[in-house]
Amino acid sequence: MSAKNHLLARAKEIRALLRKHKTNAFVLTNYLDQFYLTRFYFYAGESVFVIHPKGIACFTRSLYEGPFSKFAPEIDVFACDTDRLGAALDYIKKQGIKSVGFDSAKESYLDGMRMRRAGLVELPSLVSNLRETKDADEIKILRAANRIAYLAYEHVRPLVKTGIRECEVAAELEKFMRTMGATTTSFLTIVAFGENTANPHHETGDRKLGKNEAVLMDFGCIYKGYCSDITRCWWHGPQEPAEYKKIWNIVDKARRAGIKAVRIGTTGAEVDAVSRGIITKAGYGPYFTHRTGHGVGLEVHENPCNSADCKARLQQGNIVTVEPGIYLTGKFGVRLEDTVCVTQKNAAILTKK
């Protein structure tokens, strides 16, 4: 889809939701929502959009005026290097645009108060709701982003030798993903050795890998604006403890069953229950300390989630992770994670070749 057709399609979707909420226009300030609309990347806080019945106006830094005007000639671009929200509110007033909404969940307290005082109304996160279901173009990009992550795992695993530091492995993962076209990481890369693998959100450090220890890598990249997420773990060395092998197989069984449960119409809570049930039945329920998965898109953590409190039903085009784990404090932990796409028939695994 061309940039113009993409913009027109996204704007049409947003305006349709506005009509359902009996509003005519919308102030869009979140930079990722703006990327979703335009495919043009602004840094956070550098632009404000007004989507109204007659068109779209963008108030942004002067350094973007030329490039963005050329990229999206359908949008009225105004250079504004100071108070962009103020310029947008003045525009709304001068144009006589009535019944304007904003996403209160994504605004600061002060900006939210400012928009309320200007007569704007609070709306739910309409663009976030649209972002949950990916179209064919987005799925293609997400597939590529996750393939890069998987190939990084294949590249790095043979390099993980006794004596290497966690930070060295993380650097090699990130370097490889950048050489494959990624712009940055989806989140802070987690590489954990030994007892550190029992901390689900371990901060990668300079710990060296021993001769017989657990290894866990949780990482991803951003490619063309979209995130990937994968976790792999294994035992390094010939003396694999029986318990490590046992919990690895339990987690793998929970992962495979969770992926199989990802279907159109299934709730996130039901997916979570499938994976969690296997771990609980094996006697390790208290050691699975987080949700089974989350949505992935422009952000690495989005809705819908595979969690006990998620009643939303999965739809075709949702991208979610399945990542059960067992963590034995002071010893080792196992987490296996794949990112999958909900299709008409099943869950298509994206974290593969």
C-alpha cells in the first residue's frame, strides 16, 4: 500500500470511530499513534495532529516541515518550534471545529487539563484499539522483525562459551540485528547466566559464564517501526541437572500448548490458563510468576494480553507472545517465548526462519 493510500485508510478508520463517539475531530499527540497514521517517524513530543472533517493538520518543529510536507502532501503542515499544542488549539478555534476529542490516557495531567479547558472531550484510546489488529502490510513487517531476532539467536548461540560475559552476548545480539536492518532493540536486551536466569527481568551485567550453568536470552528488535520478542534458554556444559531438564521440558510443553490455544475467539485468560495449568499440574505453579504473554506491535507490550484478567477475545491479525516460565530462586530459571500471529486457522509462529 502506498503512503498516500495508507494515510487515507487510517484516517478513514479513525473518523469512523469518532462518529461512533459522536465527535467530529481528534487531537493526536502520541508519536507512535502518529506513525501508525502516517508511517513517518517523529520523536516523542515533536508534533501534534488535528484530524478533522475537512483534512488533517500537523504542527511540528520547523526541521520537519520540508521533509514531512514532501512525504505527506495531503496533510497541512505548520512549523511550530515552541507551543505546538497551543498552536493546535488555536487552529481548532479559528477553524470553528466543534466536538473535538483527545486520548486522555496518553496525555500528561497538565496537557489534559488544558484541552478540557479548551472544550475538548475525553475519549478512550481509539488508535490503540485499531493498532491491536494488524493488516497484511504490518504482519509482513512483524514477520521480518521476528525473523531477524530468530536469526540473531542462531548466530549468537555458538558464540556463547565459558568465560564470556552477559554484556558481550547482548552486544553481539544487538550488533547482528542492526546489520540485518533493525534500527534498535525492542527493549533492554536480557542475557542471564546461572542464578540470574531465575530473575524474569534480570538486568544484563558483566557476569561471566561458568563451565556448567544455565543461559537465558530475552531480546528483540525494531524493524520498520515494529517490534519483535523472543526468549531462548539452554544448559551450557555437559553436567545438566535433572531438575533443569525437567523444568525445561515442562515449560516447552506449556509453550506449545499455549500456542495451540491461540485461536480466533479464544480469550487471553483462556490461553494463560492452558499454559499455567500445565506448569501447575507439574507442581511448579508458584514458580510461574508472570502472565503468559502480551500483544506486540509498534510497542513491545500492547493489548491484547494472554493473562488471567484478559477477557478480550483474540481476533485475526492480533500478534501475541506465548512465554511461560519456571523460576527457582538462587538456582536457575527457564522461559521459552515465541511471538505468534492469529490467523484464520491457527497461530502462526513468527519467531522462526
